[in-house]
Amino acid sequence: MPGVINELAPVRNEPASMPVRWSNAIDDYPIAVSWSPDATLIAVAASGGPITLFDANSGDVHSVLAGHAPGTMSISWNADGTMLASGGQDGCAHIWSVVDGTELAVCQGGSAWVEHTAFNPLGGTKRSNHLLATAAGRTLRIWSAKGVLIREYPEHASTVSAIAWKPGRQELVSASYGTLATWVPSQDSALKSFHWKGSILSIACSPNDKFIATGDQDCTVHFWYTKTGRDLQMAGYPAKVLQLSWDATSRFLATGGSDTVVVWDCQRSPEGSTPLQCEGHEDFITMLAYQHRGSLLASTDATGLTALWHPIASSKPRALFKMPDEAVALSWNSTDDALVVASGSGRFNVLECAS
Amino acid sequence: MTTMLETNKDIERKQVPVTVLTGFLGSGKTTLLNRILTENHGKRIAVIENEFGEVGVDQDLVIGAEEEIFEMNNGCICCTVRDDLIRILGNLMKRKDKFDYILVETTGLADPGPVAQTFFVDHDIKAKTKLDGIVTLVDAKHVWQHFDESNEVKEQIAFADVILLNKIDLVEPANVDELEEKIRRMNVAARIIRTTDAVVDMNAILDIRGFDLDHALGVDPTFLELEHPFEWAGCYDLEAGIHELRLGPGRDATMNLVILRIADASDAAFAETIDLSALLFSEKSPFVRKRREALAPAERLWQLALEEQPSVFPIVIDTPGIYVIFTEHGGVEYDVRVHNAGEREIAPMRAVAYKPTHSHDATVTSVGIDVPGDCVEEKLNDWFRNLLANDGVDIFRMKGVLSIEKSPRRFVFQGVHMLFDGRPDRPWGDNPRRNTLIFIGRNLDRAKLTNGFHACLAS
């Protein structure tokens, strides 16, 4: 009889706890954490300015970059991890040498905050591939890795709210109120522009270049077909949508904007489809990221919870990790077996995530 | 329940208060900003302003912002918000341990609506900041010329929790009185303070909790009593017979009036009749009378057509007694007189001039409603939904306390345009249950608002 009882007992798949490889802290709010492309360093940018590079294996401080006064707003690694770019409230972007912590270049663009910086992740040996895009106020610029201004595009009609390079391409996407536009370094005018009356806050380009997804202030997510400019609008989010992440296959887009991770399946069309809903967060999602190549999705929320999901397999989290205060930054390493999560207090943890 | 309230308070404590400073160019915003920053209040303040370089103290942060106003559509709510504020406040919140207070200075010509609405619609901003109040500076000397040529100055006054009548040293006291009276008519809910060089107690402008539901009835009900839909009343001892009401020409081609029997000319008798008269004045379809057409004491609103020369209307009195005539416009201005059948003028026993609330030039006004009784919740919901959908554009601020049928607790609300925020508050206890509401806005229809609300009351 005991055997029968065993068979009938429900299989309890309690989510595992994610093991902590190491943890450390800065004494400020981390506006960004980012794992270097070679997985050896983790950059942690403080809201007040300094950017600390930590050795990804030991957790020791590797070096401290001065950053921007009175605040750093964004950071971006170049493709081979030898350079880090940062943008800040001093109206400049800086390019730092990671090897010795020196400042390689200062890109000056006026008084507006440099809210967005993005190195093209294309990489390779061609020097012209290593381009840095910055957005400050209404102005989008492209710089060489040496800090030479390559192009200043005509002013956007309103502040540039997000930028992103298309994966594997020399093509940049910018968002501003009412407009999504794509740009190339070789010309002033936009390649394409898509219009919609609303405030676009975040961009995610699908790796296969079929879609550009945007998250919006009016609690919607849009899918733009890059070829035709056709636009699908997904409504019903309780808050603005800042968090978007594509999986490596371009089939799934994970979205935040609520306490549920909503994953759209784009195999056919997300239109009219019912998204996967990953439930287990206790408050609004603060960050979302799929693995670089795998199908695991990490998410964090305002209570400090980090959850690891395999959305296509289960709507329940497979592993959890809890911090005492709001989780504000998240980054996978390039080998997809660990992620770093940071809380608003400045503490951050490197978590094991074996697939 | 106690735990929930405590939790709410804990969350509230973490919200950084934000004060919005509005006022025309030259009204003294920069002077006030500098005063706030240099005052020894122990606060670390971040300032979001539209011009750089005018203010700044070492420990504070001054951020230049370009006002970017966008329309936002979210379901049935359509409103304008300041996108730049969402971005900048979002960034400041990442440094919140370093700031206790945020000041937002708007441009001189700004409509405060989008700034205020920003604090209602964005999830992050709502969670981490709270709009404390809107402080409007008025240049007591030059504002007169702006009243006529701009809507913005009226909007800034209408939205304000506190209005500083600044530069009073440059103006005659009687002039300031007149200005204050005019501003009071536009916004009955604001605190008005007279200042020179923007010298003001910080406690009067910071941490005032102007948008806090706990303070929704910072409204002084005595202000409401000042408001009447008529400007004049005259009390006459009339014998039975046909008398004559004579009116001179005036700015308007018509004059609304009410004639009622009254017990005597005492204050108590007057007070009773005033309420009835106010109700009659909210009638939508008055009884129209042309010259020589007869009037009579009745619970109805008369509308007299006036001519270029004095117009005469017979008043038919069946029972001798004391009667009161309430007139829409001033009795002196329109030369209102009563004559008996023998053409002899009857002097009023008593005449009262009321402050005009429906002033002819002001498009921005306040409408106060203060009525005992209970509302029917479904009717109230319908009324508010329709009101905000149809007239929300013209309602700048609203706040109040409502008595809802079968609920032991007061219901408090406040709002900006179509955005409504309300919840049950403390129990009524032994206090008399009544409803007190204030609407401040443009082209508000007093009668429609009053009648609409009265229709929500349980019969």
C-alpha cells in the first residue's frame, strides 16, 4: 500500500533557491550592472557617478572608473570587452580602457544629459564595427571608438527615449515621442520611420530582424514588422512597459509592466494569440533578460525577488532568489551560467544558473 | 485594518514631496526659489527648472528641463503629461537618499494641468513621489493686464493650493483688496498670502499636503456660504394689490429674479429664504416675462426682459406681508425699485448686496456645493463618470467629502481634470452627515453641477 500512496502523491516542484557564487556592494544606487562580453568583469555604475569593475570570478574590485558628475546614466561594453562607454549628467560620453582604467576619449555633446550609450555589439576585427551611439536630449550621435564624432543626426522632434543596435547589423534604432526610426552611420536621414501617437520608452529588436518591439508609457507593447512597418498593439498592461527581452530564437518576447511576466509567442503572429504568463512575482517586474543563447529567462521585482523561468515548459519559476529591497539591475554572463542582480541599496549577487 | 493603514503610511513616508511653482514672468518665482533654497530648513532640495543658472546652492541640485508635454491615451482616460518630468523624477528617485524635497518650476506661460496629471498617471512616479502642492505667484501690480489677455494666469490661479500676491509694496492697499477678492472668486479653496519680495513662511508653502486625501477637506465651508447665485436682495412690506417693479437698463438684456414671502426681516428668516432662493436660481427653464407682464410671489425663477429705458413689471400681491426680491444682478446697478398702486415708491426695509460669484468677465470660477443628506452610490458614480468624461477638460481641481448612503465612513475625493482619486475615510461618528464639494474650473455651469449633485441624493 505505501507504494500506491507514493504514486498518488503529487509531484511537488518547489522552485530551487539559486546558489550565490559571491556578493559584494557599492555604497550607492546601481543604475546599471553589466557583465563584460568575455565574462571576466562585471561593471557596476553608481547613480552618483563612479563605475566599479569587479573581477567576475573572485568578486574583488578590479578598478574604479571616475564616471560622471553629478551622475552616471548608462554604460555599455564594446564587443571584445576592452572598452567601456558611459554617459552622464555632465553632458558627455566617456570611453574607458578596461585594461588600465584610463579614459580613452571624452565625447562632448552639449549640456543635455547623455541618457543612453550603446556600443555596437557587432565586434570583429574591423575597426569601423566598433561604433558608439549616444543619445542626449533630442540628439543622436555616432562616435568612433577613439571618440571622433562620425555623425550627428538631425534633431529628433522630442527627447530620444531609447536606442538599440540591431543585432548583427550596422543599423541603429531610436525611439522618441510618436516615432520609431532606424539609422545607418553613412547617412543623415532615417532609413525608415514608424509613427504612432504615444510615448515610446523602450526598444527590443528581434535577433532575426523581423520585429522591433517597443514598450510604451500608455501601458502597451507594440510589435513593428521591420519590412512593412505594420504595427501590432498589445494593450492591457497595468503600468508602462520598460522591460522587454527577446529570446535567442526570435520566437519569444518577454515583457514586464505588471507583476506577471508576459511572454508573446511570435512563431506565427503575436496578434490574437494568448501569451504565456509566468506567475510568482510579488510586485511589479523591474528587470527582464533572456539568456544570450539559451531559453531561460531571468526577472526581478520591486520586492527584491529574482526568478528564473523556462517559460515554454512551465508558468512557475524553476528557481528563486530573494534580496531585502528592490531589485534594480540584472545581467547574464556570456556563458549563460550565471547572472548578476543588484538591489537599490547597492548590494549585488552573482547567482549560479545551470541550465 | 490597522496594519494596512500603517503600511500605507510607511509607503507614504518614503514618497518624496514635490512642490510646483507657477507664475508669470516677473512674478517673483526665481526670488522665491532662492529664498527656499537659502532658508535654513535642513532639507536637501532638488530643483527642476526651465532655465539654468539663476539659482543654485552647493548642497542642492538644479536640473534644467525642457517642457515636453504629451497626450496620453489609456483606456477612457485621456490627459496630457510632462514626459520630461517622468524621466527626470525617475532619475532623481535613484538618488532619493540624498533629496528630501523636489521643486518644479514651470515656465511663465505654463498650464499647470500636465504637471499635476503627471503625478497621477505614472506608476513609478506615484509610488515614489507625491505632489504636495501647487504654489502660484501673482505679480500684484501687473497681473491685471494679464487677466484679459491670457488664460494661463487664470489657470495658474485655479490650480493653486497657495497663491502669493507678491509685490504688494508696489500697489495701493485698496487695489490689493480688490485683487484678492477677484482671485478668491476664481479659486475659493486656495490660501492667499500677501507678500513683498516673496517673503513667506516656508511652512505655508512646503509640506502643505494639498493633494492628500486626508486633507481633502482643507476647504473652509464658510467660503461656500459666501457664494450665491444672486447679487442683491431687497425686503419690502407690501399691501395686497398690484405693485410695480421698475428696473433700469444694464449690461445684460435679462434679469433673473425670485420673489418670496418671508416671515420678517430678521437674519434667521433671511437665512432660510436664501437657501430656497438659491435652489430656485438653479432652475434651467425660468418663467420669461416681457414688460408689463405680471409677476407674483412664488417658488419659481422669473426671467425679465429688459429694455433700453426703465422696464416696468406688475407684481400681484394677494396677501399683505413682508416679501423679499432676490435679483441676479446688483440692485443699485440696475436701479431696482418698487412702487405701490399709487405710484409712490416703497423703500426697502432691508437691502443686502451679495458678492457676485458668477462674475461676468471671469471664465475661471469655483463652484461650491454644501448640502446635508446621503448620496446614492450608483447615482453618484454615474454622475461623476459623465461629468468627468464630458466636462473634465474644464475642471481644473476638485475636492470634497461625501456622505454615502449606508456607509458609516466619510468618502473623501480629489482630482485634476478627468483623473479622480477617492477613498473612504474616518467614520462620521456624531458629526452631522453632509456633502461638501468644490470644483474649480473654466466655464463651470453652477446650476448644472448643483442640480446634478442634488439628483444623487437619496430622497
